[in-house]
Amino acid sequence: MANILLFYGFVLTLEILVILLVVWIAWSAAVGAPWVPTPRKNVRRMLELAEVRSDDVVFDLGSGDGRIIIMAAEEFGAKCVGLEVDPFRALWSWVKIRRRHLQHSVRVIRENFFRADVGSATVVTIYQGHEVNKKIRDKLSRDLRPGTRVVSYRFLLQGWTPVKTDEESSLFLYEV
Ligand SMILES: C[S@@+](CC[C@H](N)C(=O)[O-])C[C@H]1O[C@@H](n2cnc3c(N)ncnc32)[C@H](O)[C@@H]1O
């Protein structure tokens, strides 16, 4: 009897997890927030291309699991802010930041980056699609200070001319 109860308990838990996963994936697609992480070697290249230093403030717009802000702090010594609309990804990156004791230099905020104040950035990293990039470009033109570096992975910021391109890694560096 106990074994049967245990079995049904296990099946029920599994069903709930699958339903939550489906809801999460559907929600991500509906709000236009799919998660496709940048491979780590491209993250490093992204930060090298922008010549990130310890006096930089790096904002990642749509920070996913926090890999860009974590590497920028750990390997380049920068102060970092991640803006992520998905609560689970934001929570997961918060856990990663705490586990690495980076909470004094890295912050992740669960927020829509279109509504966020990004004016204190000296470097902005982006991995979004064409349509989102069009809107981001207008926001960045308004908010960022002259000289701020913006690196986009895979997608161009139409209408801006890159100051550097790494075709092999699909990276485009712009300067405001
Ligand atoms: C392609 S992933 C990139 C994640 C991370 N930057 C990386 O390169 O590994 C895009 C991320 O942007 C987030 N996102 C999309 N639109 C957003 C918005 N308006 N505000 C905040 N985050 C957003 C998604 O939830 C997703 O995690």
C-alpha cells in the first residue's frame, strides 16, 4: 500500500513539474522572452571586444542565467547589472551570484529592460532578435552617455555602424 501511494505521489509530482515547464515555455514565447544562452567562449570574446575593464559598469539586457555579468565581474573585474524579465532565470542567476560571492559587484534585477534606467552603463551587452533590437536601439540612443560601448551578439543594430565586427563569433561592437 505504501509503495502504491509513493508511486502515485511520484507520478503526480512529475505531472505537476511537466505542466509548470510547459506553462513556463509558453509564457516565455508569449512575452517574447525565449532563452538561448550565449556560448561561454563567445561571452568572453564579447567582453574582450568591448575591452571591459575594472572601472566599467556592464549592463546585460535580458541577462538569462547571468553568465555574461558573472564572467564580466569574475574575469574582468567590472561592476555588473543584469536585467531579466523571467523570474526563474532571474532567481537562478541570483543563486549563482551568491554562490560565487559576487553580490557586491553583480546585481540581477527582475525587470523589463525597456522600463529600466540604463544610463549608468559604460558597456551594454545584448542578445535579442531583430525586432527587439530595433526598439532597444532607440532606447539606447536616448539613455546612454556618449562613449558607451554596446556589443550585440548575432543581430545587428540596424542604422548604427559597428566600430568593430568579429564575424567568426557573430559580434558587433558599437560606440554611442
Ligand atoms: C537570447 S537570451 C540571452 C540571455 C543572455 N544575455 C545570454 O546571452 O546568455 C534573451 C534573454 O532576454 C530576456 N528578455 C527578453 N525580453 C526582455 C525584456 N523586455 N526585459 C528583460 N529581459 C528580457 C529573456 O527572458 C531571455 O532570458
